[in-house]
Amino acid sequence: MKWTKQIYDCFHAYKHWFLMLMATSLLFSYLAWLAYPETFHVLVGLMIVFTLAMISLSIFMIIRKQKIIEAAFQDFLLEPNEANEERLCRVSPKTYWSFIRRMGSVIRSYQSELNEQVTQLTDYENYIEGWVHEIKKPLSLMTLVLDNRSDEMSPLVRQRMLHARDQMLGDVERILYFARLGAAHKDYIFEPLRILAFCKETIENHRTLLDESAFQIQFIGEEMEILSDRKGLAFILAQIIFNSTKYVAQNQNNPMLKFETVYDEASDQTSLHISDNGPGVSEEDLPFIFDKGFTGGRGTYTRQATGMGLFLVSKMAYDLAIQLDAKSELGSGLVISLIFPNVKQ
């Protein structure tokens, strides 16, 4: 099948030359009929055999030449240096040499610019990661002061300082996870986790953020065990908590955050529904809340958004094989569901 296609492509590409060869054979056959009518059949038979032989030989040589050019062209595309460029010129028709050299010059120019941009991007990523680790030092010092000098400040000031510290830590964690998105190797360690207990532990780690907005926490459903990475899942839960605390309406009475576990027997999967009673997201914005940089046009959630928190949630969930689903209406809060993979022990 492959050879048939190659022969057809070759004949189609050089059909004008083959038609000229057949027309020439017909002309000589006519002349042979006029000059040697008694041996016409013999001459015509020889002419047909010769024409078919020439066409077959031409097709074979053209296909062989094309394979050589294709191999040289692939090497040139993989590494468009001057050596591969000269090799491609040697096996190609001379009329194409100027185009090949021009193409090689343009590709090498773009490759040089790309390498320079990659170097700049790598330096920028290294700087961001270094900055993240450096900024953790004053944050750790702030934590030390808040823990050891709490008697020197009023409870309200201490709570506000803890709230500001936790917000900065959340921003730093987002930057760090964003910088690690393109990492070739990710150190995920999957282990059995009791989902409600893990949610309670995460809540305690972000208690100051929730207390600042006077959030009430509810846990609904039975305790269930899932298999996931502890750090990655903690990051997902933290971002969803930040999302709820950040966009709670200023006049919201009794803000609430619910964690509900549900087991679906049909799919044999465990789900965690995290819901709040905030302002909600409009119907037209809801399908895009996990997109990078999307801030939407309506709703308190999207007007102040940077479009990065839930985007990082979607990326981390993809790495952990967690399916995400979101449901909301304006004025009725937001429900984000984490559907964990069904892993057979």
C-alpha cells in the first residue's frame, strides 16, 4: 500500500514528463507504421516495452532520490546547522539551493532568538523561586514574634497580623506552585488520607483567615478514605478556602463554608463538595473560572479576581487525577466538587 501511494504520488508529480514520453512513443509508433508497415507490430511491441521500462526506471530513481532528500531534510529540521544545510543542498536539485540556504539562515536566526528567550525565562524562574524562599525568612520571623510577643499586643492587633501573614503565605505558595508547573519531575507521594479529618487539619492551618471573616465551618457526611498526595491536596483545599474568604461580600451575614463527602455507588467514586454562601458566579462566567487569567464580567467573585488561584487548583487537580466540577448562581454561593479517582488496592 505504501509503495502504491509512493508510485502514484511520483507519477502525479512528474505527469507532464511521463505524458511527453508517451506522446513521443506514439509519434515514433506512427512513423514506424508509415516507414515499416510489414514490421510495424514488432516495432510497436518493442516501443511499448521500452517506454514502460523507462517509466518504471524513472519512478524507481525518483523515489530513491526522494528518500535521500527526505532523510537529509529531516536532519536539517532537527538541527539546522550549516553542515546539514550543505548536505541537503548536495542531494537536492541545484535550483533549490538558494531557497534552502535562505531557509537555513531564517531558522537559525529564530532558533538563536528562541534560545535567548529560554535563557531569560529560566533566569526569571530561578529569580522568582529564589525570591519566594527569601521572603519566607521575614514571614518566619513575623511568626516567631507573633508567637513569643503576643502579650505585648492587643488580641485584635495580633489577629489582624496573623491574618495578613496568612494572606502573604498564601500568595507566596501560589507563586511557588506556579513556578513549578513546568517542572519535568514532580515529587508527589500518594498515600491513604481520611478526607474529613484532612479537611479539618487544613481548616486549622488557615483558622486566622476564616476567623477574620467570621466563617462558620460545617462537615457533612461520613468519613471516607481516598488516595492522594498530601501537599498537593492541601494546596487545592487552601486555594478554595482563600477563594471563599477573599470574595465574601462585605455585608454577608453568617458566612459559611461546608465540606460534604458523597460516595457514588454507580461509579464507585468518592466526592468532596466544598460550598459557601457567598455572592456566587454568573452562569456565563462559570465554565471559565478555572481558566488562567479569567476574571469574568459579573459577580463579586470575578470582579476582584486575578484568575490564578483556581487555575492553579485545576493544574494541581490534573496532576493528582482529581476531576473538578463547579456549580453556582448569582446570590447562591459557589460549590466546587473534587471527584477523586477510583484506585483499586
